[in-house]
Amino acid sequence: MLLSRSELRKKCMIILYQIDLRKNLKTPYKIDEIIKDNIEIENEFVKDIVYGVTTHQEEIDEIANSYVKDWTIDRLDKTGAAILRIAIFELKYTDTPPIVVINEAIELAKNYSDDSVRKIINAVLDKIIKE
């Protein structure tokens, strides 16, 4: 079964959420195993996003933190943080059009985060693309 890019981004969010949980619990994990547990067919888009976010997470978090006043990405709920990290990664490291990145992130945030987190995600991404 082929999944849309929106559905694949949702899978990426879930995978990054699970990785974040395991990191916080200091539970050993393998990224490939978490990916396989969440998606039936190997998918390069998912791998690129998940490995890209995990590889560049420190830089991505610095970018996010520079755009939120009196906040850090760590204060967002884990799903909101995963959504924001995916979007920043896509803006900085892929050729996905910015409008697509923002729309996808906002749709995920509408479904999986509260309204205040959605607004933070929207504001951060808006500031990034305006620079």
C-alpha cells in the first residue's frame, strides 16, 4: 500500500516521538527497528527524514530555539517537537517547497498537538521562511 507524503510525515512524527521517549528513558534502540515497527514497506522518504532529523537535531533545536521567545523546543509536547523538527529539517535540507512544509506541519499539529503548540510551530516556521 502506497502512502501519501502527508501519511509518511505522520509516520515520521510517530517514529521521532518514539525515539525521543526512548532517549529520555535511556532505553537502547535502533532507528531502523523503530522505522520497521511503524511502516510496512521500506521507504526512503521516511528514512531520509528520520535520519536527517536525528543527525541534525542539535542544529535544528538551536534554530527553533532562536525563534521562540522565552521558550525552548524541549518545552513543547513530544509530538509538537517532532513536527517542528521535521518541518525545520525539510526547510533547511530538502527542496520541498516552504508552503508545503508549513501546511503539512500545521495539519499535523492540528491533529496531534494543542492550539498553543500549533501557533508556536506556525510562528517559528513563518519566521524561518521570511529570512
